[in-house]
Amino acid sequence: MMKYLSIIRNCKVAQRWSFSHATCALSPSPSFSSKWNCKRLMVRRLGTDIPTEDRNYYITTPIFYVNASPHIGHLYSAVTADYLHRYKLLQGFNSRFATGTDEHGLKIQQAADAAGQDPLSFCTKVSERFKHLFKSCHISYTDYIRTTEERHRCAVEHFWTVLQSKGFIYKGNYEGWYSTQDESFLTPSQVGDAKDSSGKEIKISLESGHKVEWMIEENYMFRLSEFRSRLQEWLEGNPRAVQPERFHHAVLQWLQEDLPDLSVSRQRSRLQWGIPVPGDLDQTIYVWLDALVNYLTVAGYPDTHSQWWRAAHHVVGKDILKFHAIYWPAFLLAADLPLPQTIHVHSHWTVGGKKMSKSLGNVVDPLERSQRFTIDGMRYFLLRQGVPDTDCDYDDDKVVKLLNAELTDSLGGLLNRCTAPSLNPAQVYPHFCSDSFPSQGTEAHKGRAVDEDYHMLDAVRALPAVVEQHYESVHVYKALEAINRCVRQTNGFVQRHTPWKLGSGDGRDQLWLDTILHVSLECLRMYGTLLQPIVPEMADKLLSRLGVKPEEKSWAALDFLVKYQGKDCPFEGRALGPDTGVLFNRLERPNAEKGKPKKAKKATKVKS
Ligand code: MSP
């Protein structure tokens, strides 16, 4: 049955995508207009043809441990889920976006003890810090869950009872390694030798480097070992269930190894801070089982979850992949619930090549950085620089260089040039003249556009599909790279035709000047629309400056340069929006500039 459902699901997705990509790919050398039509059809299909239940989209972040304050890695998980949510909304989906805090378990119990606070007040304080960070960074979650909430306790108890009633939980003896830091049980092959700071021999988890301890306890076990082949079938039948591909392979590889039953409770005497096992107050539910169920709680489990649960997608860091791609699907299979549609995995942010940690003193504070580099600046940097497949090193200097180059100079410079009163005194969206920029082919030689201009149109026309493909697969850096490449091409177009030399009053020159500006503003409209999920505030500023109305900012409005098709352009002749200043202010380099006499540098000014 599962296999059948996944085939149907895959077919629907394939249908949806084949419409956009296959149609384009099938035409041998698609002309501007045939590629154009392909894109229009796809947008229309997304807008109307998808059954309502398939228009639901439910994206989650992992819920964050409250043992310490948020850092840049946490913000990265949240920004990744946030752009997916915003992107889906722009496409016309009903999207729901859940985040929150993971508040139970030994690690939190110990952190609260160390802080001399009762666990709940401790959790509340840190949970508020995450909430504050997310609100400050425009993380547009629709649901914020704390595992200490009553609704969650009910969901976990129900889930446990279902697993137990189906015979997947039994009482047994666990004897093995446990890492409190990771809240994880480990097999002997996952453990190695190390020395602590005082030179004492200790055992550590080979994966995380965290200390492990031997524990012997009577507790409840989950029959994980029974799920190996069903998990393999799921992954093999859904090659895009875990993305990127290398993590999909990693999970399949783990499934070839030892898969012992999993301990899913701890003795209450050791762990009080958690949800008691229903019917056995001497045991506390394992924090990962408790935490994973948060995704169902938000969806309305156990009463009203099915509508949203079928549309669930998770964003997770690579350190918690095993919990999400093995334990979680096994629990869900045991409970007869559908599996998540996608698990989007990302790698880690390091500092100076080392993992961020309090003890190394290299933790990057996301709130402070978003104040220094702006919220959109930080969002853009994380998504532009973060590569899901490999770890990325955080460096303030890199942030400044990247943002100054791509947002201040390239994009901001283009907007500034094309809206400057010296070139556009009437402050309107200028007219496009097809005699100046005729359709490619026989007419082209009569106009003033050159080959590179036609190449630029092709690139910008193709951009929405390229961006969509990379947004879908969470290769955001590739989408932003593609946008940035087009922005450079548009800057090249303006530079090539020196519109500031055309305003001499000659009628033909004026038509060409207007056409250059019209094409450039159309390009900017594309970039602004596509960038909304990444830098919402800045994209809004850009689109508002172009005079784009709120209802014209959706994905369906990604119709590029319709005048080139001989159709009416709703923007032509419309007043531009008010000039609210530089799109993205130039940032000072952190240390390199210190001590040097400062040369005042402004955002790129229009050449006139
Ligand atoms: N509480 C668990 C998740 C339970 S989900 C049912 C947890 N919490 S965490 O606070 O440690 O991590 C939350 C997210 O932040 C994870 O996706 C993790 O990968 C991510 N990051 C933590 N440190 C990170 C970096 N240095 N870089 C990037 N992301 C990392 O795990």
C-alpha cells in the first residue's frame, strides 16, 4: 500500500514538473517565445490544476535544545525552512511552517540544575530567546511549539500508546553507551577512545566527539530492528526523500549496518524532566521520541493531523539525520502514519574550520550579526554561502565582501542606475519600443539591440525555472548564483548601451533609452520577485520602488517582458514607487579597515 501511495505521489510530482522541464527540454532549440510559453503554462498549472489537498505544504525546522542560546547554525536551519515556506506561499500553496524548542531530557535537566533554576523557568527563558531571534530575523513561522506544552504531552502519550498497542514496544534491558550531549544511544562501533581536558581516558562518540557513558537500565525498547527492509523500500522507492543525494546514500548505508532495537525510555530515578511513560510512572519517555512527535502535534495529532501530515517536509542538520531518516520513519511506520515527503539535510557552519562551541569561545551570535549586517544581509549571506553538501566556514569579512559586491554594487547599483531622475525624469516605468529591440531573427538587424542583449533576455526568461529547480532542491546558493549572474548581465547591458548619453532629445534615441530602461526594470522585477523568499524586506523595497502592487508580487506574475511578445505590459507608463533610499547600504569591513584612514565610500551612484 505504502509503495502504491508513493508511486502515485511521485507520478503527481513528475506530472507537475514534466510540464515545466520536459516540455522545455523536448523542444530542440527552444526559441525565446516557446520557452516563454512553457513557463507561462507551468505557472497556470500551479495556480489552478493542482487538487486542493496537494496544495498544502507543511515545513518544519528541528526543535531547538534550550540548554544554550541560539547561534548562527540554528538560524541557518530556521532561515532555510523560512525561505521554503515563503516560496511555497508565493506559488499559491497553503503553507504551514513550524518551529519551536526541545525542552525535555537529561541535557536540559542538567543545564537547569547547573543554572540553579527550576527546569520549566529555565526552558521558558531560553525558548523566549529563540522566539525573539526568529521574530527579529523575520522567520515567518505559523506555529511555535514547546515540548513542555500540554497539547504535546497528549500527542506523545497517544503516540506511545499506539506503538505499544501494536506490539512494537516491550520491556527489556538496555546495556550500552549513551551520550547525554547528543541524547543518543550508541553501538560499540560508534564509540572511540579519547582524553578529556585533565588527561583522563574517556570514551567518545566517533561522530560528534561528545563523551559517552556506559549505562545499564531496565527500560522500554522499540522494535527498530523489524523495520530495516521497510525503510530500505521507502528510500529506494523515493530517491528524493532524503536530499541532497549523498545523505540519501548515507542513510541506506547505515541501514546495511547493525540496527538494534532502540531504548525509548529512561528510568525516572535518572531522568525526571520528561513525559512519564503512560501506565508506568517509573519510566520517562526517551527525549528523541518525545521531540520527534512535535511535528505531529503541530499538525493536530491525534485528532486532525491527516490534512497537514500528508504534506510534511523537514529541514534538519546532518548531525540529526539518523534520528529523522531512521528512527522517525520507523516510529511512523509502526504507528501506521504516512512518512514525511522530504527530509532536507544541511551541513554545518564552522568558525576557523572548527565546530562552534561555547568552550572554544567561537560561537557566532546571530542577533548581534543581524544587527550589524542587517537581517536581510544575514539571511542572504547564510543562504548564498551555505552549501547543503559540505560544511561552511563563517567569517565576518566574507559577509561584508559578499554583501557589498552582490547587494550594494550589483543589484543596488542596477536599481539606482535605472530609476535615477537624471535618466528617468518622469519617474515612470518607461515604454518598450519593438523597433529598437525587435524580435530575434530577421528583424533583429533593424534594431539597436546586439547579440549579447538577446542572450541576456534568454537568461532572464529562463531564470524562474532555474531558480525554482534550485529552491526545490534546497540548493539555494545555486539559485542565488544564477540570479547574481543575470544581474551582472543586466548591468552589462546598461553599461554597453550607455543610456546616460542618449537623452539628447533625438526621438529615436529617446525611444531606445526608454527601451533600455524598460528592459532593465523588467529584469529587476524578475530579480525582486524571485528574491522575496530570501530577503523579504529588501525585495519588497525593490518591487515597491518599481511600482509593483502587492498582488503583482506572486510567482504567477513572473511574466517577463511581455511587450517583446507584442502583448500589453501592465507596468508601462505607470508611476514608479517612492525613492526610499539606497537598496542595501555598503558595509564597513570589520578589522581590515581598522587603523587605516577611512575613505568615505557611498553606494554606487548613477553615471550621468
Ligand atoms: N533538539 C534536537 C532536534 C530535535 S528535532 C525533533 C537538536 N537541537 S539542536 O539545537 O542541537 O539543533 C537544532 C538544529 O540546529 C539542527 O538542525 C542542527 O543541525 C542545527 N545546528 C546546530 N549547530 C549547527 C551548526 N554549527 N551549523 C549548522 N547547523 C547546526 O538537535
